[in-house]
Amino acid sequence: MFGIENLTTRLSQLESQVQIQGEALNAMARQLGIDPVLVDQMGQLDAEELSLVRAGKPIPAIKHHRVRTGSSLLQAKEAVDRHNAEF
């Protein structure tokens, strides 16, 4: 039937779709002048993670993000990298 690899791949695909939909909803909310509702918290950094990024400590920020959100290593790294590029 379904192997673990197939389920993992499908889960990753679904997580990506949810993130894209959340970003689209946030963009629409901004266009309407409404505060964006963060549908997908996995792509957002909290205050601790932002502090670590600003201090030049991306690895602890990634670890903290993974524990807090349950995201994969790749998702956490992408979230930190997005914010790291801003600083």
C-alpha cells in the first residue's frame, strides 16, 4: 500500500500547499486593509527566533522554530533564511 516515503512526500506537498494558500490569504487581507491572519505559523518567527537571527545565531533559531512549530528542518531553515535576508 502506502510506504512511509510516500506518506512523507505527500505530507510535504500538503504542507507546501497550505503555506501557499496562507500567503495568498494574507496578501488578500493586506489588499483589503485588514490585518493579515497568520494561517500558517510555520513560516513565521517568534520574538525569540528573531532575536537569535539578529544576533547572528541561525542554527539555534532553526532549532527553536522546529520545536515550537513541529516543522521540518527544511521548513525551519527556509523561515529563518527569509528573515535572515532582511537583516
